[in-house]
Amino acid sequence: MILTKEQQALLDGEKGETMARVMKTLVMYGEAFSAQKMVPVTSEYGHTVISFGIGVMDPVYDLYDRLLEDGAVSRQKLSADPRPLDKKVPSSFLQDLVFKIMYSKQDKYEEQLRQFGLMNEDAYTCACYLPEVRNVPRRGDILSWAESSAVVYANSVLGARCNRNSGIIELMGSIAGFVPEFGLLTDEGRKADWIVEIKTDKLPEAQLFGSAVGMKVLDQVPFIRGLDKWLGTEIDDRASAYLKDFGAATASNGSVGLFHVENLTPEAVDMGTSLIREGASVYVVDDAELERVKASYPVIWKKPDAKPKLCFMGCPHMTLQQLKDWTVRVEEGLAQAGNRKVRIPTVFTSAPDVIRAFEKTGYAARLEATGVVLSYICPLMYMNNPLSKKMPVITSSNKLRTYTSARFYTDEEILEKITKGVK
């Protein structure tokens, strides 16, 4: 790998042994992917996927102590993935006891994040790119992020450039100020390997459509045709929320780090079909294909016909507009069912800054009146509790379904279950 004088000096120990090891780690990472050089990280803020102080990760916290002791702190302020706990979220005494043991290092780790340069005390969300959170990369920015749903959104919707890095590596990129150039940081790596043609009768469910695409293309880049028929050609609040959820499903059900939507996402608007590689494969998605994909999901509940005990919505975190829209949907569903409050304990999750903005609207009191709990946690961290895994939990998040025992239902199915109940 060809290094600049500044990069070589870091590697040679000009700023100490610890910084030299950080640089060596990044060089080895780049060499593993045949990178020829390092490029500067140009985004204003970084982001770390590790936000939980789980006891078994002591080696990570020891490493971070060493970095901090030797002054190897981030060159950027940063946000972090969601906190794992919130007392408002329903849980039993035994679950709380296990949570206390599981996340015994939470306070220590949050102090480490402050020292590394956390943006603020509320900068905990997987959707750091939401305008209320203010970690919004510009088009062309080079990032050092790892959170898969944030990486695919930044690449696809914002036109930034970031590989699917790992936790720790992402922080080292922010500390050094450089990342190896390969993959989605290059023009060639951003070309589409697949053409996805939508032939459904209506706008496909974002989480289900994203799942289908992710499982088909795996880690390659899809170019999607037909979505602009329903979303239009401007990335407004509705399109942004849809692409957020679609992208998260492609990234978790596959390993997608970038997608293009014809006539909508920035690079597709500017470059059109020139983004498609010669000989690209074609994947046709119709209503029957979506039903096939949904039917393929395994149900891993001990009792498949068990009555749901909890519902999570917001993985990734919900946007402000989604919170408003879902408030209305829940109200209308309850009115039609003749119920005052949700029939299944339900938790909507969003970024602390988004929640604060939502609480300034008239919708907040209305949502609370339905019995829905609004929280900032990561539902996945809740489900990692062995006792939570045994619970029959439902969700419309394909990311949560993939990583946990939660059972997937479409938005309409979720709405019916939480407002009418399950017999």
C-alpha cells in the first residue's frame, strides 16, 4: 500500500506506539481487500456501532482504555448506536436482573464514549443521519462507520462513501483520520451488479421488499427500477423513511452496502443506467415473489401459535414523520376495533432527538393515550436477553426478525394485531 508522508510517519511511531498500532491495523485491513492507498475521512462526524456495555466484552473496553490513556482519541465528534436499556419498556423482575448483569459495563463504556468525543448525551441512535440528530453526511463524504443500516442509507440516499466496516475498525478510522480505499469508496465498486424490476400491484412493503433484494443479491449492488412510480423523484420525508427501512432489510437479510433507485437516489439521477455493469443479472419482484419470501421465514417460537406478549416497531429507529403517521394509524385502528388502548404491549423506538421533537407536537399525547410506549432503546439489545428470546415478540422489522427470535408481520398485520388483539 502506498502511504503519504503523514500516514507513514504515523505507522513509524511519530505519535507513539498506540497510534502506530492503530495505523497498522488500518493498513492490514486495507491490504486484506487489496487497497492501494488510504484516503482522508471527510465527514464532520463519526459513528460507532458499539453502544452497549456488555460484560463479556472486557477486552474491547481495555483496548479503549489504552487508546484514551495514550491520547488516541477520535478526530471527529461521534454518535453511537442506541442504548440497550430503558425502564419504560415492559420487562419482568427476572429480565431486569439479567439486564443488570448483561450490561454491567454500561456506565463505564458511556464514559469512554464521552472521552472519545460523543456529540452529546443524546447521540445514541442507529439512524444518526436523521436531521434531528444532525449527523448527516454530505454527498461525496468519506465515512468510517460500521452500523449496517446507517452505512447503506448514507451510501445510497445521501451519496456519501463508506464500506461496511466492523466495530472498532470504524473508530480507528476516525482516530487516524484515514481509511483504506476499496469497495464502495471507489467508482467501480459503486456500479450495479443486479437490475431489480418491480412488478407489484402497489408499493411493496419496504421491509419485505428489502429482505427479498438482500437475500437475492447478498453483498452486491442492486439498481432498482419501478420504485419511483410510487415514491416519486424527490427524496421527501416519505421516500426517506421508506428507503431507510428498505435499506436496513437489504443490509441485514443480505450484506448490501449500497443500492441505486432509478430516477430517485442521487447517483442514479445523475448517471442513470451507466451505473449498471454489462451483463448484470435481473431479479423480478412481483406480489407472488414477496409472498414466497415472507412464507420462507422460520418461526422459532417454542409455541408457534402463542399469543404475542410484546411488539417492537422501529428497527431502525423511526423518523419523526413515521411517529406521526403511526399515531394516526393506531388511533384509527383502535376506533374501528372499539378499543381505547393497544391490545398487545407495544413499543415504538426512535432517536432521543427525534423523540424530543415529537414531544413538542400534539401527536405525543395522542400516542401515549393509545398505550404505546415510546423509547430510545435498541430492540435487538432487549431481545438479546435469554429471557426475552423465550417471549413471543412480534415486529415489522426484518432486521429484528433476522437477528432475534421476533416474528415478522407486515405493517398492516401488526396494526391489526395491536389494535384488535389476538385470540
